[in-house]
Amino acid sequence: MNIGDQITVEVRNDNRHRLVWRPETEVYHGQLVANGSWLGDDVISMTSDLPNGFVRSIRRDMIVRLVTAEQAVPLPSTTQAEPADQQWSITGSRGSVYTVTLRAGHYGCNCAAGQFGKNLCRHIKTAQASLAA
């Protein structure tokens, strides 16, 4: 692989510490770019399809498969998501709509507090209240 090569990478998601469920793997397409000086050899960096010019850095131990444009074996598309046991659309205090899921007895919300907070966010509490009613 060389800097500038077009690559497709299938990356394993680490769901151990996430409150919001993600698929087991995700597939990214982009161009291989040089690592920043602060990154070690255990990371590859690639362009992303995001409009802000975001560069994605991926730890090599999280890569399931990596394919360059010259290789003939294509990667499958992103793993299909498992269906949620239950799902709610909850409108937040500022009008944004958040998705609350209940899967295998665990609640998750796609709001910032639901993804990073240790306590249940108000959207999850609203969904729990609707279940209790």
C-alpha cells in the first residue's frame, strides 16, 4: 500500500463500553493519507466522505479486511443491523428527535448524554415512562 491508494476497509466496532448499539463491522472507502506525527505505526489514516475534510484514523488491530483498488476481491457492504426489541422517537426540549432503543434489556439513545453519560438521559426516561403507562 502506498499513500494516495484508494482503499476499502472493514473495521470491527468495539461495543463493550457503548450505550448505543452499533453493527459488528462497518465499511469505509477513501484514500490512504500520511499519518499525523502524533500517530504511531499501529494506525492507518484515510480520507472520509464527510464534507469537512475529516481524516479517519483506524487502529490496525480493529481492521477485519483491507482492500486496495487494484485487488479484485470486494468487501461486503456494512453488516446488517439487528432489529431493536423496541424503538421510540422522542422529541427533545429543543425540537430535535432522538431514537431510543431497548435491546436485550438495555436502553440506548443517540443523544450526546445517552452515548457518553453514565446516567439515563431524559429521552430514555420518557420511553420508560411510556412503557410503564
